[in-house]
Amino acid sequence: MEALMPIVTQLIAGAIGGNAASAAMKQAAVSTVVRTIVGAIGGIGGGFLLQALGGEAGLTGLVADGIGGLIGGGVLTAIVGAVLGKK
């Protein structure tokens, strides 16, 4: 169970970050389901990236997973929204 907690935290934080970024950018081209899924995927990537880099900076644990998930989910959702919005 301990091994799943960081992944669950990254998924939830990524979904929140993706929806927040999409709402802030007023992206109408991306549905709620798509931005939640893309945010969750970005959250996992961002969480793992911050975890890998954050070990040296003293960022560890669920806080680092949450921060990485929020940032990764927001960034990936913004990229997908920009690409879909140009069509």
C-alpha cells in the first residue's frame, strides 16, 4: 500500500492541476474528462520528475508528489489544450 500512495497522490494532484490550468486558460476545446485524464497523466510524469530531481533539494514524500503532480498536470493539459485549440 505504501508503494501506491505516491502514485495516487500524483494522479489526484495532476487531475486538479490539469483542471485548474484549463479553467485559468479558458480552454473550451478540451472537455472535462479529457483534461482530467491528461492532467492525471501529466501528474504522474511531473511527480516522478520532481521526485528524481527533488531528492537533492530536500523535497521528498507526499508533498513533493503533490507539487510535482500539480505542476505536471497543469503543464501537460496546457500543452494539449493549445494543440487542440489551434485546429
